[in-house]
Amino acid sequence: MIFVPLLHYFKCKNTYSGNEYGLRYRLTPGKRSVPDPDGGEGAIKDEAILTVDYWPDPWTLEKTDPALRMQQVFPLTDEGRAAAAQCLQDAFNAEPDRWKHCPDMMDCDPWEPPAEEQAEE
């Protein structure tokens, strides 16, 4: 099973990253604004969340093509933490050969955002 720290770790605003063969992942605690059903019309409340990003080796998240990145959001609860761990395990189990045979850093280039066209003078 893929390791995910205890809920307390994330409630202390810590980010956690790791990998399982070529499956790289990062779990980040945060907040998002959602409608408050008890607060009347237009009321908003903050909800604590745990965002899970995962992508293939060999590069960091920022240097990996966005088409290869996956992201899911879970509530920042014990159940959400367990669901995040299960999400990562399911992703690995769905394609174990993919994760075990990722390209080496020497065999590919990092992704770069497309260059913006310069305005003609």
C-alpha cells in the first residue's frame, strides 16, 4: 500500500510527496470556498481539503506535460486521507507496467510551456 502520513501531519499544513516506482505524487492541504447551505442565500464557507497530484517519472510536477498530470481533491478528514491513499494505490494498480517502465531523465526532455509569440513591432 502507498504510504500517506496521518491526518495530523496535513492539519499542521505540511505537504507530502513520494513515489511508487515511476508514479510520483504530492499531497497538499488547503482550503476552498463552497456554498454554505446553513448560511442563507449567497453565503460561502471555507472547507479544508487535501489535494492529490500524481504524474509519471522522471520530472517534477511543474516540468511534466499537463496532459500527463492528474489531480483529485478530498476532504481533509480521516476518510479523505484514506480515500487519497486509495486513489494513489488504484492509479498504480490500474497501470503497473506504465509506472514500472517510465523513461529515464537521460532519455527525454522536461516539458516547457509553449513560447508566447512576441508582438510585432
